[in-house]
Amino acid sequence: MNSLNLIFGRLAKLTIGIAATAIVGMAAVEVWQVFARYVMNDSPSWTEPVALLLMSTAMMFGSAAGVRSNRHFGFFVLLDHVSAGARRALLVIARGIATVVGLLLSLWGWRMLSESWDFPMAGASLPQGMVFVPVCLGGALIALFALEQIISPPPAAQPGE
């Protein structure tokens, strides 16, 4: 295993950890919302925007981890029915598309983040731009992981794997 794979492997584990933490956090926020609303009869306003922020974090970081594990952004059904050379070409095309999509998510997310940072989020004392942080970071990770697989592809999977 070369140093690039080692670095990206660690980054992927961190990415999965962040996505998992966001899912657990989202569940905890929703539990608090239900408890506060039905037991205490005092529904907090911050729970919905925070839960949406955590959901976006889990989704974007989970998608990036899926790209790294070669389980997201691919022609998976088609790959089982083509030759090894065509399979490699399709994988490179899929990784190229994932790279472009990741870069666009990151760049457009940054633009929306910077344009909305000065506005308060409805219901929570956070800047509105905060909702675009996962889009920026997740998009960058998608692009990085896709580029890694173009530069240093994983071992070729056999049809049906």
C-alpha cells in the first residue's frame, strides 16, 4: 500500500466517523424534539434546522465515503457485462464525472455559503451559510476520492462482485 492510499484511507475513516456522528447527533436532536414537545410541552425552535444540518452532513460525508469504497457514482450493472478494457474505461469515466460533480458541489456550495453567512438561520442561532459547509467539504472529498481512484485505482473487481 503506497502512502497516498494510506493517507486517503485515514481520511475515509475520518469521513465515515463524521457521517456516523452526524447520524447519531440527528437522532439525538429528534429525540429531544419529541421529548420537549410532548413531555415538556415546550418545543424548541432550533431542533429542525440543526437536524437538517446534521442530515446534510451525514449525506455528503456518506456519499464521499461511498465514492472512496467504489460503491457510489458508477455504472455498476453495466460493468458486469463488458470486457476488462471497457470496464476500466467506464470506471475512469465514472470517476471523472464524480470528480466534476464533487468540484461543482464544493465551488457552488462555497459561493452559497459566502453569500448567506451574514444572515441568521431561522430557528437557530447559527449563520444561514452553515448549511452549506457540508456541501463544500463533502463535495471536495468526493472529488479527492474520485481523483485518487483515477490516479491509483483499486484492484479490478470481477463481474458479480
